[in-house]
Amino acid sequence: MPSPLTVHVTITIDPSNLPTFYSALKTLSEKLKQEPECLYLNVFEIAQSPGVVRLVEMWDADVEWMMNVQSKKEYYGPFFEVVEKIQVGERKVEVLAVKEGFKFAK
């Protein structure tokens, strides 16, 4: 079985706009929870960089499906409308490839 697709999305928000961002993200996350392919979603703030937020996602999908199916779902529109107004700089999206032989979980 192939490893799940892991995606990191880093967004920088002016710290004064974080409540607006998290409100929009909460709405989006409720939709993502309903997607059978979405195995995991967590949100982190970079401790030494106020306003930098990283979304960590794991999907039972490949990049092609994410680009052609998932990314086109209508519920992303309202989220990105909010984010585009309050983000500082560009979003960074990273797709991670698993390096076999190092995985462990406790």
C-alpha cells in the first residue's frame, strides 16, 4: 500500500488578523473532516515566527487527484477569499515524499 500523500501549507498572516483566519479555517476544516480521503489535518503556529501558520494534511490520494479533484471543491473559495485579503506574502505548499525505513509511531 502506498504511503499517504503528506502536504504542508504555510501561510503568513498579520497576527492581528489571526482570529479572522482561524474562523475561516474552522469552516474549511469541518468540510475536510467529511472527505473520506482526508486522513489527517492539524494546524500549527511557528513559535518563533508570530503569524506563521502551517497546515499539515495527510490524504489517501495522489498528487494528480489532489490537483484535479480535491483542489477544485467549491468550499475552498470562501476560505481563500479571506486568506488573500489578510495574508502577508505568498502561501507555500509542499508535498512531502516518504523516505522509507524511518517511520515509527508510539
